[in-house]
Amino acid sequence: MLTSIINSCQTPKSKQKSDITIEQFEQIANQRFDTANLQDGYAPFCKHLFLKNDFTNARLNTLPITSDNEHCLRTKYESRNDKELPVLTRYFDKALLLKDTNKEEDVLPVAKYLDLILYSREQITKENEAMGSKTTTTQEEETAPWGIVSIKAQDIDAELPMTPITAMRNALGKEEGGSGVPIDRVKYMEAYNYWKDHANVV
């Protein structure tokens, strides 16, 4: 059983705009959920479930940085809630990307796949407790072994590298909004090599 959890574990950027409701998305995700298709994430409590995106209009939200779009890059300090430490992020300003076109699909096509990042129910509970978050959950959510903490719209059915700043946030510990997983230098450098040439669209 799979259920979506909208709480302090989920970032604003992970809330993909879609033409279906959260309830409809959960229903389809549950129908397609198969334990055999889960792929390991960055820690034992994290898994990935890749779904063919034939049921939403979610568009790609990560683009390569080119000479044509680098002027649309911006930076800001942000936190996902008022209890987290703000961190510096770099992103494409969506409004600037679309400023000179009337066709959003030319810049941000509909994604071929959705990467559902799942945390175990135990990990979600631990992070909420560490942050002092009190969430109201249904009986179904309390018994579901997995919760969706992020959704990435992308064109490949494989994990994209975690952003370096996310790895750093995780290493800060649960009390500061992370997961408490130390930085793996090899994976961090893999992430750096990808994200130095890519950015998310906000």
C-alpha cells in the first residue's frame, strides 16, 4: 500500500502542478504500486518508484544550462518551512524562461516519467517528531508503509543525482530539517558534476 504524505518532509518544488487532484494521483499510484519495482534510494528508508507519465500534465522541471538560458538563472535563500535553516539555492525562473514564447511545451515539455521518492513511515515519523511537527493523518496513512515525499517529472526512468545542497541539508540532521544521513563524498561529487550544468525550474 502506498499513500501520499504532505508534511514537512515535502518541498514546495516537489509539488508538481497537475491536472489531477492529489487523491486521484494517490489512487493511480496505488494501482501501479509493485514492491518488485522499487529501486533503492540514498538510504535504507528511501526508495524510488518510477511511473510512466501517461496520466498527468506534469512538465520537466530540470533543464541543462546553456548560453541561451543562463540569463534566466537566479539564486535565493529558502527553507521548506519556518523550522528549517535557510540554504542557498540556484534555479531557473520559469517566468523568464517563458517570457519570449507563447508555447510552454517548447521550453518545458510534458515529462515521460515521474520519479516518486518514498520514505518509510518510520522515517517520516522520526523527522516530524525531531522538527516538532504535529500532523493529522488518516488511519490509511498511519498504516501505509511508504509515503511520497517528493515527485520529480523527468524523461528517464532512473534516479537523477540529489542536489548537493540537499545532501548538505540531510547531513545537518533531523532537527534542522534533514534526514541525518552523512555526506557520501563519491555521490556528492557525482551530484556536483551533474548539477553544475543543470538547474531546477521554479
